Amino acid sequence: MMNDKTADSNKRRLAVAAISAVALIILVQFVDSYCTEMFGKTQSLSVRTFLMDPRGMSSEAAVAYMSRGMLPFYLIGALTPFIRSYTDIIGRKMMMIINVALLAVGSAVCLLANNLWIYLLGNGILILGYSLDIHLIYIVDAVDRKHRGTVRGICGGVSMAAAMCIPLLRSLYVDGGGHNWQILYAVGIVGGLIGLVLVMLYRFPNITGSKAAPSVGGSANRSEGKSVDSTECSTDDGHIHFIKTFKDICRDHATRNLLISISVVGLATAGITYYNEPLCAFSGMGEGNVNTVLLIQPIASLAINVLTGILADKMERRYVVQMGIALSLISGMAFTLGVGHGVSSVLLGILWGCMNGFYFSAEELINLMVMESVDISVRGRASAMSTLSYGIGDQLGIFAISLVVGALGMRWAKLVFLVSPLVIAMVVLRRKEIEKRRKHA
């Protein structure tokens, strides 16, 4: 009897600890997502302030100049996989502290910036900060796999709720001339500092033991393959052994295919995220209509994130990934071609939301599948490998689009880097599925 009471008490204590940990992670995710969205959703305002007004540049020339100027600062993001690898060494909590601290510092630099290069430096710090987000590691560590897709979808919904705050605050604080927009970075500073204090004070539930992650092969929502065992790539000397770990993780066929897929998907990031707000702002839409688009977009993305998360727990994840890529492609083309051609701001917001929501849901599901395919002791490093693979495609796409946008213009540059990578990604994923069916035939 006493043992039963003790067991029940321990279960309740663990449940409370887990729920409070999830609540804190959601708060950090909110701040992280707000900072992630700020650059893209205020780009027309920043190019006006730093380039168009002082230098008399056209909108297309100013956007192209800023894109080229961001290139060296995007290289800061290349450090992410190597820093993220230390999650298994320094612990989840310390990595989250670094994540939140960088968000606060980067937001402060952007708020106080009085010229383009300081502003871009602040965004470089933010890129490194939000690239170190490890909420998916916590989800895989602490949540049963049959609920992981749903929890991931809820976190994605929180991200979109954060994005909704930007147009709301923009309508309150930014005047018709586009002034005072940098005050929006105060949310990142305040939220970052609050999150930093809470993360430092909070004692997260320990994730102990070396229980093997379930194989990603064989069941309804798994890819083919086996779990990479911790004995293959974990060490106890305090070093990450990045290259050795990468080789060990890639030895598993299913994990290797996932890393290739996420790299191809990463190529489309530039086409998905670049020039959306400037296209709206410089196509003749007024500030009110632009704000409507910016408000509707995250609402649509929120619904899609939750929906795809639930679907990923009800059917095979790879089917949800393929569906997400296809729908992101269709809605992205419709949005890009519809801007400036009489399409209503509400419909544009929905199309933008579908493009973003389906794309990032697919990307995060691949990332989730990578971490599910390895042992708990190397999940931080598996996350780093996934980030590296995605980052290779991401950086190549960003570099290339920044070089051609001056010649092609925003609309056509966006279409080229939206359509081509997503079509390739669908072909790659489809080919892997055909190979799997032949193997089991």
C-alpha cells in the first residue's frame, strides 16, 4: 500500500515537472520565433531607413544590396552545428541558456543600431541564437513517440503566435512613414531576459539512462532503419569527435537518407522566406494591407502546424513530409505570382501562411525523424548533423539568391529558388520510397 502511494506520488511529481518544463520551453520558443521572424517581416522598413532614404536607392536595388551585405553575417550561422554538438557534453540547460542570451543580445544590437552594418551584425547574432534552439531534442527525450508529432505541431503553433505579434505591434508603433520600427526588437530583449532568468533558476527533469531510441523502421510512422547505438559514437573524454560521430550516424542507411533529404529541402529556404514582405510593401499595397497579410499569415501557419503534427502521429511521417512539400510549392507559387496582381490581402496572407507552414512542418518532421533514429546519448550530435545538412542547402540557397536578385528581381529570384529545390526534394523523397518498396518486394 505504501509502495503504491509512493509510486503515485512520484508519478504526479514527474508529471508536474514535465508540464512545467514544457511551459518554460514554450516561452523560450515564443521569444525564439519572434526573433526569427523580425528581420523578414520588417525588411521593407529597414531598407528604407538604412538605404532608400539616406542613399536614394530604389527598392529592388536596396533589397539586393542588403541581401549581399548579409552574406558574411550568415556565415555566423555556419558555427551552429559545431556549437550544437556540445549539447551532449555541456547539457541541454546550458545550451538553452546560450540560446536565450544570444537572442537578448542580438535584439539589443538591432534596437540600438544607427547604421546598416551594426543592424546586420545584430541579425547575425540572432541567427546564431535562434539556430541553437533545441526544443525538438526535449520533445524526443521526454515525449512518447506517438504524441511527438502533435507536441511539435503545438510548438510550431506557438511560433506562429509569436509571428502574429509583429504586425500587431507594427500597427501600434510604426507610423505611415515607416519610422520607429526598431522598437519592435524590445520584445526580444525583454522576453530574452525573462527567459534567461527562468531557465537559469529552473531545474529541468533529468533525462538519465541510455535507453535506446526506438528504431525508425517498421511501424506506422517510422522510416526504414535501425537506431544508432550510443556505444558506436559516444565518448567519455569530454570531446565531441564531430567527424567520427558524423560517420557513425551516417552508417545507418535510413538516417543517411534523412540527412540527404533535409539538405535538399534546405535549398528552398531562401525561396520560402526571402522577399515576402518587401514584395507586398513595394507592389503598391498600403501599410494597412501589408499588416493584414502579416497578421493572417501566422494564423494560417499556426493551423497548418497543428494539423500536420496530428497527422504525423496518425500516419507515416514521410507521407506527411511529402504532402507538406507539395502543398508548400503550390501555395508558394500562387503567393509569389499573386502579389501586385489584384489578389486580396487576406488571400495573400493565407497563401503565405500555407507556404511557410507546410514547408517548415516538413523540415521539422525530417529533423524529428533524424533524432528518433539515434540513441538518447547522441541526440544532441544527431541534431547537429541534421542542422549541418540543412544548413549546407540553406546557405547555398541564400548565397545564390543574394547574387541573382539584382538581375532577376525579387519575384523571379524567389520563384527560381522556391520551385527548383522543392521539385528536386519531391523527386529525392519519391525515389527513396520507390527503392524501399523494391527492397521489400
